[in-house]
Amino acid sequence: MPITRKQFLRSTPLAPFALQRLLRASTAGSRPNILFMFADDHAWQAVSAYGSRLNHTPNIDRIAQEGMLFRDALVTNSICAPSRAVILTGKYSHLNGVLSNAVAFNGSQQTFPKLLRGAGYQTALIGKWHLQSEPTGFDHWEVLPGQGAYYNPDMLYAGGKRQHTGHATEIITELSLEWLSKRRDPKRPFLLMCQHKAPHRNWMPAPAKLSLYNTQTIPEPHNLFDDYSHRASPARNQAMEIDRHMTLGTDLKVPVKDDPAEYKRWEAMRARLNPEQQRIWDAAYGPENEAFLRARPQGRDLVRWKYQRYLKDYLRTIASVDDSVGSLLRYLDATGLAENTIVVYSSDQGFYLGEHGWFDKRWMYEESLRTPLLIRWPGVVKPGSVNTDMVSNIDLPETFLEAAGVPVPADMQGRSLTPLLRGSTPRDWRTSFYYHYYEGGGHGVPPHYGVRTKSQKLIHYYETDEWEMFDLEKDPSEMRSVYGDPAYRQAQAALLAELKRLRAELKVPEAAPPPGRKKKGA
Ligand code: SGN
Ligand code: CA
């Protein structure tokens, strides 16, 4: 059996520096490896490199310190499976087919991992996949079925399924490290997509993180008690309020005996944990739950309590993701791979952390339209750089292909970020961006499309033919639509013209295709 790099590292008598030089010699000047670390629902408001008031993410921040942070990274369709399909194909949802979470990805189509693999890269995908069909284009994959479980998850691989013991974030990290150290062929460049379930709902933290933030009060957003006036009807009619739609049992881990159905769901959630994990959970949540059940706050006090529990659990799951980033970065350092590896951290979309009183995503509003994006590329990206251009998840596949020296197919619809990474934005870089959400159903957000520039946004809820327009400079939190306001007549007409132009350029069908019916739990 050939010796693995890890075994080699352990057994070698060479001094660490000489060893690193030796290992580097085999990759220096060659095509870069790509480590793509991807979270699910990680809001940019919860990354300290983005100026978070909420938490500290030292390992993710390290990518910003040593690379580039993109302040205005936008997704084309703010929901899980569609975002993943956009990244794989470099095409908008109407062309890659995954309009909503209910649609299976057609794995026979062109994807960037297939193109890299065809060019000699070895490709691996570990973690959340959520595209229903089996992954294609990967030498190795091991994925959570559907949304996957936080605790003791099953994972699927080519030809089988196995159950792991422990927390999903830690398991995905271990499997990624195992692939890097034991399964990878060190002679070929690699693409590793390490894709976490966290911090997706229902925000179940790892045992080691359960007491984080215990003694803190998480600051509230100024619009936690938004009344949804001054906007079209969808904002009022949604079902993603912390107040009315976040459940005490499954979302917030409180055993509410006076709500038997919810209590049952709480029991089912707890039953997923093994006895040791249950013991740790009961010790961590017990005292606070008892105090809550005794006091039973109401009205705004209840919303505030729910917000604290929600945010703490959400941030606790992120602390594990940040640890995972740290472990993978340290592995790259220790093996000398860091120098020739492009490291990316991003999320499938943004998320509401109480802004407008909400959780979840889907809207074209800023919190869910924007996603974190940080890229380190030694020797190419100037450490500590910040980019403010409008970039997108649709730009990632072209970026990876160009970095690998693989021709970019003409039918991809994004644009490579490599010039931006080198520090110069092409003069004809995009100044407007097209967004289209199709799913409907889930959380009551109706399908909508729109255009966003650096300073303005126009949204069309086409089922009810309602419009919104926002002046992002005067109203960054999007509390008041200026659609129809005479002061914005010209700007509104210009946005409408740009929206039409983008739809034609991107080949969006005039009539929106049906998104597919949403299955429960999809
Ligand atoms: C689940 C969640 C929803 C979430 C969707 C889509 N409910 O259905 O809150 O919007 O996933 O999320 S839960 O009770 O099952 O947690 S996505 O990120 O996968 O698109
Ligand atoms: Ca998601």
C-alpha cells in the first residue's frame, strides 16, 4: 500500500521546514488546488470579518486577513438547492433546472467539477448536497441524505449508507481531513468541497458548544419589531416570524408540555441523541428552560426571549463551523499545501437574524440576497484586501475553471473573479444584478424577481403584480418602498428598463415556469 502524506509526515525524521520544502517541490508552479468550504444559511451578519456585532469567527476571519473579503456577494435565488445548482453549473435556475428545493438536479449536465475532473483534477464532495440525485463529477463523495441530521447522521456514499456517531459539523470535518490525508493522490491537483449542514434550522449545537454565550445578551436588530407597513403585501403575509412561526419545542428546545403536538416533536428530536448526548443537553438547556416555563413571558418579552435562544443556538453551530475552517487551514499549513491552494468560504445564501422580526431567507432583501464570500489565494490575492464590486455565487465556477487553466464554456452566465482577485476590476464589470426566487410555498414568500444596483433595488411579486423599490443609500434596512413615489419616477423607469434588459440577456422565459411542488422536509 502506498504511504499516505499523513503517515509520511508522522514517520519522517526530517526537520519540519526541510520537509515542507520537499512536499512543496511537487506542487510548486503547478495548477492550484481548490478547497471550497461551504455553510448552509450562514448570514454575513454572523462573520466577524464582516463586522459582526454578534460573534467572533477567528478562523473564517483568517481567510479575510490572508485573502480577499467580498462585501457585495449576491446569490441569484436565495434558497439551498437552487444556490448549489447555480454554483455547480454557472447558470441561473431557469437554465440548470433547479428552480426550487423540490426539483432534483439533472446530474448529466455540465458542471465545473466535471470539467476540472476531465482536466486531471481529483474531485471530492463531503457533507450537505441536497440535490436529490446522486452527485456526479466526483471521484469521491459522501453526503447527508436530504437536509441530513445534526446528531448521529446517516451519510450516503456511492453504493451505500452508514451512520456516524457525533455532530454533523465535526463528522464532515473529519471526513474531509481523512480524504485529504488518506484518499487523495498527492500527484494531482484537487477540488475538495466541504459542505456543512450548519447553521441550518433547527440550529442544534455540538455538545462542546452548548454553553457558549450563556452569560451574554445578544444585541437585537433595530427592526426586530417591524410592522411591515410601507411595503407591498408579501412582507406582511409571510410565515417566518420569530414571534408567530418559530416553535418553542423543535426550534428552541423547550419541552412545552401544554402543547402536546409540539412536545411530541421535542421528544422525537431528543430521541435522536444518544444517552450521553442527552445528558449534556439536559444539563445545558435544563435550568434556563425551567426558568422560562416558570415565568412564561408574553408579547414582546417572549419574542425577545426567543430571539436570544435562537441567536445563541445559531451562533453556537457557527462556532463549530469556524473550528472546522481552522482545522482544514491548519492541515494545509502543516502539509505545505496552503501555498498552492485556493481557499474559499461561503454560504448558499444569507439569513435573517431577527431583522424584520424574521428567520429564514428567500427574499431579495439584503440579508438573504447577500452571502459571505472570502477567498485566499497565496501569491495572487493581496492579503487583507476588501472588494466591494457586485459579485455572485454564479461567478464561482468560472473563477475555479480559469484558476485551473480550464477553458470556460460559453454558456456559463457568470464571470470569473480572477481579475478582481488580482486587484483590478474590469471597467465593464456588472453594475446591475438579476435575482429570481421561484419556490413560493415555504414560509409564505411568494415568487419574485428583480434588479439590484449598488444603490437601488426594484422587486416584482409577479403572482399579485405588486412592486417594491428601495433606496439602499437612504434606507439600507429596506423599511419603506419608494415604488410610485414621484421623486423616484426617473430612477424607477431606469430600473425597469434594466430589469427587462437583464431578463432578455439571461434568457429568462417571459412566463415563469412552475417551481415544482415542495415536499415536506425538502
Ligand atoms: C426546512 C426548514 C425551513 C427551511 C427549508 C429550506 N424547516 O424545511 O425552515 O426554509 O428547510 O432550507 S425545518 O423545520 O425542517 O428546519 S434550505 O436551506 O435547505 O433551502
Ligand atoms: Ca440554505
